[in-house]
Amino acid sequence: MDSKDDKDISRLCIHTITTKPWNIEEAASHFSAAGVKGISVWRDALDGRNIKQTGQLLLDHDLTIVSLCRGGFFAHKDLNKRKLAMDDNRKAIDEAAGLGAPMLVLVCGADPSQSLGDSRKQIQDAVNELIPHASAAKIKLAIEPLHPMYADTRSAINTMKQANDMAGEINSPWVGVAVDVYHVWWDPSLEKEIKRCGESGHLMAFHICDWKLPTTDMLLDRGLMGEGCIPVKQIRSWVEAAGFTGFNEVEIFSTSHWKDNQSEYLQKVIKAYKENS
Amino acid sequence: MDSKDDKDISRLCIHTITTKPWNIEEAASHFSAAGVKGISVWRDALDGRNIKQTGQLLLDHDLTIVSLCRGGFFAHKDLNKRKLAMDDNRKAIDEAAGLGAPMLVLVCGADPSQSLGDSRKQIQDAVNELIPHASAAKIKLAIEPLHPMYADTRSAINTMKQANDMAGEINSPWVGVAVDVYHVWWDPSLEKEIKRCGESGHLMAFHICDWKLPTTDMLLDRGLMGEGCIPVKQIRSWVEAAGFTGFNEVEIFSTSHWKDNQSEYLQKVIKAYKENS
């Protein structure tokens, strides 16, 4: 790999779920050998492992641990379920700290048996309630707005404006926003809200992939950058103009790509990152 | 049927596509016999028919013709395709006039080979260009914002705010907005934008159905009101508070319901309308 290539992928991070068939040890080894510098870890990848030792393994592979995915699912009509969600989120914060990740990404949840307004209020209350635990553990909490097609059960936070508004009202250095192109690319106010997110100091993470044509599954048919219609380069330029200097995280759930040879797929991810991000 | 029932469904309109297995003559007969007062006609239902005679048939069944669905698909990178779309939309306006429908609903289109901004500009230009033809034919044009999950190919107009902004800029008595709960239910600014739409005189149509849990197909898995999580009654109350006094149009694409006995399904539609709308 020449120095230009080294530079090209110096801010590339890959989520463990992107190469789901690999366990975290395999992912670390392959990512590192390919020159990838960042990894975001999904909690299921930590199952049955010593979290501190796994974090050390990632560092030993010269990988920056960018985030732990994911906390959230705060919205429940049932109070007991809300309490259980808070327990689980405190546990996730502890896991992030143990792993050595600086940030927990939040998929905030929605409960279709109540109004979106109620779900949104419960989310904001929950994030506020987590701040003391997060600040003590030095873990940032990134609110990720999810595509409106997930407003039924996955997230009542569906636009950058909502996430920005919420982060602004919460007003804590430990709470910000994760921008994922898959969820927000369609939004006519995207450029404006990314700028606002950066100016307010809330822009904490940037996730990339693509929207395939056609999309055959609402959850597990994401594409590699360039396989669809999202203007990833343009959105990245807005994110960088807003002052973001962190990793560009490739987060792809794809039943189709998970069937590929993962070593070949990793090379495709890197190529797509260089050419279409 | 007692008088209370008559009153309950006096503003119920059903789209021909909702009972797709029926041809328009069967739909007219069954709707009328069930006491339904309004019908919106999809263009495919007119294939091979004399449009004026079909319009008269609907009137003979005591049905109000609420709208023709659908024009649009204006956005194309290719200029020739844009011209063909304009021809087709003028034809659709003529069909609406021939049928006796006062309104053409617009699914505005999107071309994933260009930016959403370009698609949006082409849509606005096209609607402006159609106004002389529409006003001469006395046909209203209703811009329907579509769910963001259709921003790839079906519509670059994805929120009520966008539709309101566009109708406001176009500023013609012949151009307004069609509100479909399926597309906009998730939007945190929905109540505000419905109010704005009514105040500006642009609220031209109201479509209802439900968002199923889970939704297994992005296009053809809509539910009857009450089968999902959309607060249809609440949204209807906002629409009525905004001054809308037109029909409540049941527009359901459902591979599943199209397999039902359509006479039984029609009774389910009416029951769902009475109980959950």
C-alpha cells in the first residue's frame, strides 16, 4: 500500500456488524491487516468475552475504538420497561468504558402503543437521567436520528432537526448527535441541520453506506457507498465543513453482503470508501 | 342501515385501487350499495373505457368523484423524459375533466441519477407549467408529499413543509396539497404544517390507511385504519381543525387484502372507517 492509500483510509472506521460473519477477533485481525484504523463495536460482538481484554486486543491491532453500538430503546408506555431500559443503558455505558470506547450510540426507540410525542418525551427524560452516569464514566452519548420508516418501533427521533433540538435542550457536553447518511439523506434541511449540529458542538459521529435501488428489505438491504443513490461525498463535505474531524464509519446491514467472502467484501468496502465517500 | 350509520359514512370515499380486484363498474355498484358516497379513480381503472360514460356511470350510482389518481413523475435528468411527462400530465388533466373529477393528485417523482434538489426544482417548474392547462380544464392539482422511504424514485417531495412551501411559492388557486397519513404520520411538525396548509387555502385532499407492525413490503402492505400505529383520528382532527370539509379517502395498497373476498373486505373498510378514523 502506498502512502496515498494510507492517507485515503486513515479515517475509515468499520462497524463489526458490517462484517457480521466474522467474530471480533477475526474482524480486528482483518481490519488491521487491511490498514483500517477505526472500529465501532456492536454489543453482540462482545458476548461471552472479557470486555477489557477485548478492548486491549483492538488496541494491540492498532485500531481506534470509535464507539459502542448501541444503547437506547428508551420509549415504553410501561414504566417497568422504561426502568429496565435505563438499567441496560447504564450497563452499556459501563461496557463502553471497559472496552475503551469514548462514545455510546443511541437508537432511541419508539412504542407504537403510545403517541410519538410521548415516546419523544420519554427519550429526552432518559438521556437526561443518564448524564451523571455517562459523565462519571467519561462516555459520550450520541443520539442517532433514524429514518422515518423506523418511527413505528425503532426510533421516534427521525430527523436531524429533532436530534439537534433535543441535544440543544439537554445541553450537556456528554450528549450529541450521530449522523447516518442512510437515515437523513432525503431531508431537504439536511445541510442546514448538519451545519447547526457542528456549530453547537454536537456533531459526534458520521456513519456511511448507501440506499439501494430498489431496496428490498427495510432493515437488512443497505448498500456499499456507490451502490445506491445517497450523495455520500456531498454529505461528507457538509459534515467536514461543519468542523467534524472524526472517523467515517461504514455501517452496513446486508443479508446479501454477509453471504460474500468477507475478505473480498472488506476489500470492496475499502474500494467503495476510497471511490465513493 | 340507520340514519346514524348514514351520517357516519357520508364523507367516506374509497380509491378504486383499494379494491383492486374489482373493475370500476363492480366498484361503483358495490360502493353504492354499501352507502359509500365518494370514489377516487385510478387511471388504470379507466383503461379501455369511454371516460365520459364511466364518469356518468359513477354519478348514476350516486357517487361523488373526488379525484383522479395520479399525475406527476415530473423529475427526470433527461429533458425528453420531462417533456413526455408533461404530455402525460396534460392528458391526465383532460381525463379528469372528462371523468368529472375536480382534482388530479400528483405523485411528483424523483430521479436518483440527479440530486434531490434538481428533482425538486423540476417538479416545481412542471407544476407551474401545467397551471394554464389545469385552470382551463378547471382541474385542481394536489401535490402529495410521499414518505421519505420513496425519495429514491417516487417522490422528492417528502414532507408537508416541502409541499406547503412549494404550493405557497407556486401561489395558484389551482395548486394545493394532498395529505396522506401513511406518508406524514411520523413528522414532528405535522400538526403545525396541516394548520398552515389549511390557513393558506391549500388543503385539498385527505387520504387514510394505517402503518402495519411490522410492515413487510415498502409499497403493498398498507393496513386498514386500526391495523397499525398511525393516529388517524388525531390527524383527522387536525385536518378538520384546519378547515377541511372534504372526503376522507381510503387508499390502501395491500397484496394481503386484495386476496380477501372484496365484498367482505369492503365491509371491513367501512367498519374500520367508522371505528378508527
